[in-house]
Amino acid sequence: MYSSNQLVLAQNLDQRPTNMTKAYLAKQEEWRQWCLKKEFGDGELVNDQKLSFFMMDHVMNRGHRKESRFFSRRKELYDAINERAELENISPEEAAQRMENDQVQLGISLDKYRA
């Protein structure tokens, strides 16, 4: 049973997308470093109590790591609209309309538009 378990785990790792592997590795390293700092007798072995402690002590106390891509991109667009409005001495509404017209003429989505 142990060997079949190991085989399934190995196959699962091989089929995992690269980005997922990278994301998991970063989280696993964060866990290892936290366990090392706390000097647990069982090392980085995962159990319910230790996982709950990790969540309370480490994860919940750090807050948000970064702004989501959606809001980050919207802020970039807002800044670009205001910059264009200042450069052309027009209202932000007019600048936004001109940018929208530009992106329609170029045939690209607004998210890909760079002022």
C-alpha cells in the first residue's frame, strides 16, 4: 500500500502545472522556515495543532501581501487617464474617452492598452 501511495504522489507531481509547483514550493519553504524558527521537536512534520498555530501566528498576522492584479491594473489606467488629461489640458472624462477611442482603433482591449 505504501508503494502504491508513493506512485500516485509521484504521478500527481509530474502532471502538476509548472506555475502551481512554483506556488507550492514557495509556501512549503515558508512553512519550513517558520518551523525552523519555532524549533519544533518533530521538525516540519504537519499536524492539526501546528497548522492552526502557523495560521494564527504567521499567516493571519502578515496581512495582504500585495494588491490584486485587477485593482493594480485599474489604478494604472486611472493614473494614465489623469496624466493624459494634464498633458492635453482636458478633463479626465475627455481623456478617458480619447483613450477608449484609441484602443478601439488599435483593436485591443483596454487592459492591454498602454498610454
